[in-house]
Amino acid sequence: MKSYRKELWFATPTRRAFINITPHVEQCLRDSGITEGLILVKTKHIESQI
């Protein structure tokens, strides 16, 4: 079974923002060379203040 791991870091100009990470995830998938299976996207740390 193949596996691939990559950490992506994002910085936002404001404290709270929405970022479309789909293109980044698709690029990681292409880089991995994996053609079938599941992909897990997990956040390590989310900071928000309400």
C-alpha cells in the first residue's frame, strides 16, 4: 500500500478567512502518483476567536 504525506501551511492577512485548498490538495495527489484510494485531509491547528 502506498502512502504520501505533505504539510501545507497557509497565512491569512486577517485573523479569520476562508481558503479554498482544493487546488493544493489536487496537486499533492498528482505529486504522490497514487491513482486510487482515499485521501485524508486533517487540520493540525485551527485558531478562532468568537
